[in-house]
Amino acid sequence: MSERAKPERREAYAYFRTITTRWMDNDVFRHINNVTYYSFFDTAVCQYLIEQGALDIETSPVVGLVAETMCRYFSPVAFPSLIHAGIRVGHQGNTSVRYEIGLFKDDDDLASAQGHFVHVYVDRVSGRPAPLPDTLKAALAPLSRRPVSEGGDS
């Protein structure tokens, strides 16, 4: 049997995006519902790509489709809390990227949850895998390093 994964610290992530929880994010157990964590992942990464000019949701000829996703939960989060979503690139291939995300509640230094998702980049028209565009590669470069910055509220 393998050892349970441990939450990482903020310093393990290259970029942060702040996300405000909403009343409706809580479930009947009075914490953020598990499906909402995946929305936080998607929001953090896509907002970063939009800000970097690597994604235009209306016109980008190459778009990322989620092929795989996973999340580990360590401690509950509930409304009202601020989520600080740490992002880094775990792997970059010719047509895919594995984004790794840590979700940190308020001022906590240890992740409440962490996981990943894999974008497979495809041609918008044909739906066939496509090489990563140069603008995307440039946007991904800082996510492979360790400097930490804080993005605005989403």
C-alpha cells in the first residue's frame, strides 16, 4: 500500500490566482462541494492563459480540451473563504500540457486540495491534435519556474 500524498506548500507553485468562494459553492455538509474544486482549477488556468494572450475563447485556432483530471482533498474549505489557486506546469509535450494546481484557503500555507488536469491542444476546426502555439509556449515558460506572483480576484 502506498503512502498517502501530503499537501504541498505555497512555495511549490509558480503563479497564484485568487478566487472568491460563493454561498452556492457550499453543499449540505457545509463545505465546498467536490465538483467545485474542478471549476477552481479550470478558472485559474484559463484566466491565466487569457491574461497572457495565449487563449482567446472566441478566436484561438488551437484550443485545449481536458483529457484527464484528478484532485486530492486534505482539509475542508467553506464559504466565506478566499481560494488562492497555485499553478505550475508539471509536463509539457508537443500537443499537451499537464497543469498542476494547489488550492490554498485564506492565508494557509498548506494546500487544502491539489490536483491536475491535462489539456490536449486541438485545432478548433478539425478537432485534431495540434502543436502548442508559440504564444502558449511563452505563457507556459514562467509556470515551470518557482517565482510567486498574485493575480487579481476572479
